[in-house]
Amino acid sequence: MAFKGWPVEAVEFYEGLAADNTKTYWQEHKTVYEQFVKEPMEELLVELADDFGPGRVFRPYRDIRFSKDKTPYKLNCAAHLPGGYISFSADELMVGSGLYMPEPSQLQRFRAAVDSGKSGSELQSIVATLRKDRYDVGAHEVLKTAPKGYAMDHPRIDLLKHKGLVMSKSWPVGAWLGTKKAKDRVVAGFQAARPLNVWLERYVG
């Protein structure tokens, strides 16, 4: 089946789940989730695989072991592939890509590459282009001061404070979501992320 976007039933499913995040609601609407939420995401991943690598849909269940919030189900359908991350919810479609929550050794290599004149300038240019094209660029955590071993007056101190680097863009839900325009926006996001991912592969691994 060709990807045709997410229909209004998918949006309504998550609106209902937000109001009643229970096993009873889930069981009563599971076929809606399978047909109108998960199946379109799987169709999209198949169509993206040749250009951005094979993907997988994340499980819909929340990990509540260490959370005060014990609601059992996620309020979005998310998928990951080598080219990036996709998330669909009742509010938005979001795409993202980059280095998220890196291991200590990766973070060390990232900072060394930012510190270096050539590779650091390359990254500055990539980030500037992404922001010019209205992509958000940030990290899950940004230090308030310089990381150990780096000066606050470093020319790329803003990037050095980032613990990783991710680009993303989201679009509010609208009629377009039920069309192939949804795929067009995902593809555009992943293509925009390529220079960043090439840089990360080269210098961070």
C-alpha cells in the first residue's frame, strides 16, 4: 500500500487517548490505531528506506517504572531510521535528526571537532543554513557555562555548551496531513539533515 498520509481518524484516536489514557480505551480502539496510525507510519518507512535506510516503529507503551506519571500509552506514534526520527500526534508532525544524548566518548569527539578551526567552522556553517531554513537546532541539554577545558570566550562556545546536536521541525496538524504532503515534509527534513549527519559521521562516528 502506498503512503497517503494520516487520516482524521488518526488525529481523533490520539485526542481520545489524551482524554482517556487507559487500557480500556486502548483495547476498544486498538484496530483504529493499527489501521489509521501505525499502518500509515509503516507504509511511510517502506517508501523512505531506499534513501534514508530501514526504519522501525517504536512501541506505543510508556516505560512507567521510574516515572510518577503512570499513564500507560504514549500520545504519539514515533519511528526511527538512520536518516532521522519521525513523530506523529494529535498536535503535530515532527521530524528530527542528529546526535541525541551521546555517549561520553562521542561527546568528547564532538567537542574536539567543534574546537578545531576547520571542522568547527564547517559545523557553524551547517547550523547557520539549517536555522536560515527555519529548522530548530539544539540539544537535549545545554550547559550554562563552558565545558571543562574550554574557555568562555571560545569563538564557538555556544556549540561547545551543547551536549550533542539535533535539528528538527514540526508542523501543526491540518488537512495536509491526510495527503502525500506529509511525506514531502519528512523527506525535505531528512534531506536538510544530511550535511549535519555527514559531519557527525566524519568527526564523531
